[in-house]
Amino acid sequence: MRKETLESFVLGDVLRARADSHRTEPFLKFRDGELSYGDVHVMANRLAQGLIASGVSKGDHVAVMLPNCPEFVPVIFALARVGAVAVPVNTAHRGELLRHVLYSSDATTLIIDGSYVDRMPPAERLPGLGRTIVRNPDSKAAVPLASLLDHGDDEPRAGVVFSDLQAIMYTSGTTGPSKGAMCSHALALTCAYDSLNFLDRWGRTIYCPLPLFHAAGLWDGMMSALLSGGALAVVDRFSASRFWDDVRYFDAQVAMSVFSMIPILLGREPTDRDRDHPLEMFYMGKSVLDAPLRERFGVRSVETYTSTEAGIATGSPYGEWRLGSCGTVHDERFHAAVVDEHDREVEPGEPGELVLRPKQPFVITSGYYGAPEATAETFRNLWFHTGDKVWRDEDGYFYFLDRMKDSIRRRGENISAFDLECEVNMHPAILESAAIGVPSDLEDEDVKLAVVLRPGTSLDPEELVEFCTERLPRFMVPRYVEFVDALPRTPTDKVAKYRLRAEGDHGITSSTWDREGDASPAGQERTA
């Protein structure tokens, strides 16, 4: 494992060092060009000087609502060099959700793409937002982002240190409004650094079809490439039809992914080029799909336990992976335990909540911005409560089970929604599913499945229940089934199960089929 000191984890300083050592080497690759380390270094300095001239100073909160574009990364570095705090904004936000992020983060400046400007709430609802800078503006009245490049390229010296805030990253849990996690330079860069060591990604080209406003794309993608001296290949979004052509074009050895991408790729028709590519691993996938990925594409799926609030808390030493496990505790950075509802540690093999304590300063969030009650609840008893249910084996390997709020208790049995969904998703007609607990007339809860079908397929609920009955314990077989066009998502691409539970009568709608009740509108065959 390569060694670095926490004091060296300052974003602007790392870019300067890489620009000195890798000035002409590619840092950011796009389908239509690339930027070298030297290019990004100079562009970041000019943007930083432009921001200072516009009135941005150290400690200011600057919201960034940009797509995956050539300006995104230089803007993040420019803010770091000014000592301002970046607030990346999901580009799907609009209306009240957009206002919530801008207002609750105390953003004083917004850098936004011209295509999103019409989503902005009225100015009177954002009294603290003093200036807006627009990439590709439609109006001459707007301040163009490009105009910031007209200033000098001297590097600002704001005296930024590793413990300073680099960003407020909005995490959308499944239980309510998004919260802004306060993330230091040390947290962001140790997360990136640790992913390099756990996955041996030093010097690799990383393919990133994930949005850069998420920690996965920004930290594990861009910052990992930065630390390693490798390149980040950036595309606007994930496309199953273009995925492997992109991998070959960019000569990428690592692909950033979310779990939902992998079943989509596995579900496509096999071709004679399935192994004609340089890719070695998916990162951020689930290792439960490692075998089919290796069999078809010759690629591994490597899993760690990673969160915006704590970076990489668990991971397996390179090559020592266990199927379904997110690895062992990162012993240099964290204490970890599995606890019951009273924060008492449970024995190996028993499920409980994963809790963490840092061993080093500022490698975990300092809390949720403007939300002291949520911060106190999350850090109760001096443990950071992840909200995730896991178990640990005798050798110290952790296995993710479910979000704590997503567990289902039926007939005295605890059901892992994750396990249930994995089995259901094996049906050839199903693209993805979400299991939730709904109120039962008897006791505990009943199981409901929300199901998205693959294009061009059809399925009726009786057939799905029969499929489940053949593969699952009786208590896990769903009572309710509802076919939906898409599952609701949080800004961090998690399934927003709280929205499923809020529909209709505690999750039961007029389109929900009940295998114990009368025929309903959803009781007919569904075609996608």
C-alpha cells in the first residue's frame, strides 16, 4: 500500500503536484477531445481568479449544477483553490427539490448550465443567492462561465488545509429530504486514495458514465485518477448500447458503476465481442454478480462499503475478495462494529447496524450542514450510524444486507429486501424490482413487490408468485405485486422506497394485485 500523510490531502495541492510531474499527460478524456494535467491546472487557476474577481472568497458556498462537461472538473479545482466550498447539485433537480438544496446549503453563488436555468425558483425564494454564473447562457444578461477565464492564471494561495471543507455533498436517504454532508478535503481524497489501494487502480484509465455531482464519480472516479496520475474518461451518461464501444475507445481498465447498470449489461444479447475489450473490473458493483460477469465478459465486480459520509470503510485486500462481501474494516482509518438497536455489539453471524468511529481526523463527515438534530442522531453514543444492516463473519468480513429502514418483518421472520430482490430479478422478464413491507391485517407486515419489466416482455402476477414460490421460503413470497414503468430514485440513484410506501394506502394502490384478494386492475398480464 502506498503511503501518504493526511496533510498532503489538499485538492489544489495535489493538482499542482500532478501538473508538475504529468503536465502533458491526459487527465480528462472525452469523446471529442481531452485535457492534460497542465490544461486543467491552468484552467483552474484562471477560473479561480475569475471567481475571486466576481466576489467569491474563502469559506463561501458555491453550488455547481453542471452536466458531465469539460468545465466541471476545473470548476471544482478552482473552488478548492479559492478555499470555497463546492455544493454539487443533481442536474435532475427542479422546483422545490432544487430550492431545498440551494437554500439549505446557504449557497451564495450558483454555477449552472444554461439548459437548467429555466428550472430556477423565483429569486425571492432564494434570498441568500447573490450571483449566478452560467455555462452557455441563452441571455446576454447572464454572466458567462467562460468570462471567468479572462483573468490571470496565477494560482491563488488561500491557505487551504486538509481539514477545511471541500464540499457539502447531498445524500438522499430513503426516509426523507436530502441532507448536506460536510466533507473535508481529507475525506474526499482519502476515499479516492483508498479505492486505488483496495483495487490496485494506480495509473489505470477509469471510465466514468456516472454523474460527477455524485461522490462516486467525483471522488472514486476523478480524484482517484488524479492521485494515481491516470486518466478519467468522462461521458454524459450511462448507455448500454455504447458502453463497450466506449471502453474500447478510451482503452479503459476500470469502469465506475452502480448496481443497476450490471444487470442491464448482462441482459443484452451476447455478441462475439463480449471479451474483446481492455476492461478489468467494475467498481461499486455488487460482488454477487461477479461470477456471471467473469463468465461472459471476463471482468470482475469488486465491492467495498462506501458512503459519502465516511468514504471507504470496508474493503478486501486486493485479490482476497469473498463472494457477496464488502470486505474487512479499513483498520488504518476506522473502528467498526455491528450493533443492535441499543448499540450493543452483536456476535459474528448476527445481523445488525454497521457503526463506525474514525481513527484519524477529518476522514469522516463532520455532520449534516444546518441539521444539528440529524447530526446528533447519526452520531449518537459517539458512533457514526450508517443506517445499513450488515453481518460479519468470524474472519471479520462484512456482508451488506439492507438499509435498516428497508427490512421487512413478516410472520416473525426478518426478510432481507436485498436477498428477495436478487432472486426476483433472476426472472428473465424482470429488469429490476423493489420489495417493501406494507401493513398486514394479522401481524408484522406483508411483502409487496414493485416490478419493472424488460422491454418487449410480458408477465402476469400469478406467474411471478409461482416463480418466487419455487425459489424462496414461504414467508418471503410476496402477497402484493405491482408493475411499474420505473422505480422512483433518490438523487444518489438509490430506490426511493419511502415514496413507494407513501403511495395509495400505505403502499397499496388501485393497481396493486393481491394474491389473497379479489381480482384487481393489475391482475391482468402486464406487457412492457
